[in-house]
Amino acid sequence: MNQIEVISTVRRRRNFTAQDKAQYVALTMQHGNTISSVAREYGIAPNQLYKWRNLMENGGMTAVGANDQVVSMAEYTALLKKIKQLEQMLGRKTVEAEILKEAVEIAHAKKFISHIPLLTPDVTHYKK
């Protein structure tokens, strides 16, 4: 006889860690195991295991093909945010440099600044 499972309560959605997912997918790839048998044994929907397996295979193949490292979506999003911040900082610094360049040109034109280069800070004494 087959075993019948009776569900008496509503279960909440489970959150699996990346390590758990990798472990379950690895079990499906072992000789003699099928996705359905692993899903039944651990109470996971078979379509969920298929999805994880495809993601790992496709993501892994893409990373290997491009010789890249695979990172999590959270890390990817954080890196994109950091890039955006750095681009904004670069934009501000570029504007500041343009403003300073124009100010120096105006000061040279009105002779507020000498055209003779200043001595470097490490030169503290004059040669006689």
C-alpha cells in the first residue's frame, strides 16, 4: 500500500538558504536519485527543485563560459548601487574641476595669479 499524507494546517512559505538549495540539487544529481524522489523525501515541490537545478546549471555554465564568478542578486544590486553613487561623485568632481579651471583662467586674465609657477612644497630653502 502507498502512504497517504494528510495536510491538516496551512503551512507558511519556507525560505531555503543557498546552501540548502545547493545540497538538494546535489542530491538530485547523485546516481540513483531522481528529482521526484528527493522532493518527496524532503517535502519540496518537484517543480521547485527543477527550477533550482536549471538555475544552477545555466548560471554555472554562463559563469564558466565567461570565466566569471557567480554572485548573489543581493550582492549584484548592492554593487549597482555603489556604481551609481560613484558615478554621481565623479560627476560632481568633474563640475568642480571645470569651475576651478574657469576661475584660474579669469584670475590669470585679471592678473590676480602670477604666471610664474610656484615652488614645490618640498623645496624649503634656496640654493646660493
